[in-house]
Amino acid sequence: MRRLDQLLSSLGYCSRREAAAAVKAGRVRIGAVVAKRPDEKVDPRLVTLDGEVLEAPDGLLAVLHKPAGCVCTHSEGEGPTIYALLPPRWLNRNPPVTSVGRLDKETSGLLLITDIGSIVHEHTSPRAAVEKVYEVELDGDLRPPLVEIFASGRIMLRGEEKPCLPARLEITGPRTARLTITEGRYHQVRRMFASQGLHVERLHRTRCGGFTLDGLQPGEWRMVGAGE
Ligand code: URA
């Protein structure tokens, strides 16, 4: 049970003061009954505002297809941000939504967006070893021995002391590959290929754990249902 005005403001609908005004104006219902007081304790799933149920009252999780060219930060200084692609209300939630990890500005593909702290932790903790799958285009030809080199757990990234964990490289064309990694080091995919003398020209993430893009176009998002 949650206090009605706190609930509406924490889900980004309005301030607590505006919530009180909405209650007074009869715009809020608990089930079929018009809410009477903003401090009423309510079951969030029964509340409607202007006839609409509240969005993701137990925490929000969405899949976004990040287009290349936008950044995963909140500050506008480095170009358009992924947050401009999302409903403004999501940023007014408390806590606000955030991306689970980040993709480089020029990387496209799957990003999880959530306000559920445990999901961020589960997906980014090294111990969880969540698989992330990338489609990669390179500036040079891929040699078959690279498959074993990537799988060896011996690739060292410049400036780091520990080698990368084994990664699965599938060569899909002369200059294209699919790479599956379970870590999330800074610019990891680009740096793994750089360690082998190859420059990544295009990078696109298709999967993160059990989540896929499922036909989302760049810039589109979909809400993840409970139980998915
Ligand atoms: N590895 C990279 O180099 N860049 C990304 O955006 C993600 C993984």
C-alpha cells in the first residue's frame, strides 16, 4: 500500500501538490471509487488517473533500440541522448530510469532501461556473467585463428592487468563477425579487436541476457512485461 500523492509523484505523473489537485478534481479512482484524499493508502495496481491505469507501478523495465549517434548520458553536451527517445515521464520517476550499462555513441542496438536497482546490479555485476551479443564490422579480413584467440581468455587490453574472459567469436563474413562476451569493460569489443590489429567500423548489440530487439527499429522501445 502506498500513499496516493507520493505514488503519483514517484511515478512521474505530477508533483505531490498537483496530485492533491487531481484528487480534488475527481480525476483519480481506486478501482471504481473516486479517491477522496491525497494521503489515502492505496494499492498502486488499482489506481487510475483520468481513466488510465498507472504505468509500471512496481518498477519499469524496457528494451530500447539505441540508434548510432546518441549518447547514454543525461548531459546534452556530447550530442543527442537516449533519454530524449523515452517518454519524459520516465525521467520524472523517482528513482528515474537509467540505462543498464552503456553503449558507445557510435554503437547501436539493445539497451535495457530501468528504474529497478536490482536489475542494474544483476546485469552489470561481473559475477552474473550476463551474455552480450554484438554484430561487428571490421576494416580488415578476419583470420580463422582469431576464433581460438578470442576463446583463449588471454586477450590483454591496453592498460589493463587482467586478460579478458573467454569470448565466443563467430566469423560470419570476410569482415563481419558475431561476438559474445560476458564482461562489460570500457569499449571492450573495440579494444579486443584493436588488440588483434583490427578496427571496428560498425558495432551493433543484438542481445543482452535473455532480451533481444525483437524487430524494434532504431529509436523504438518496448516495455518488458512482468515475467519476461
Ligand atoms: N564494446 C564496445 O567497444 N562498445 C560498446 O558500445 C559496447 C561494447
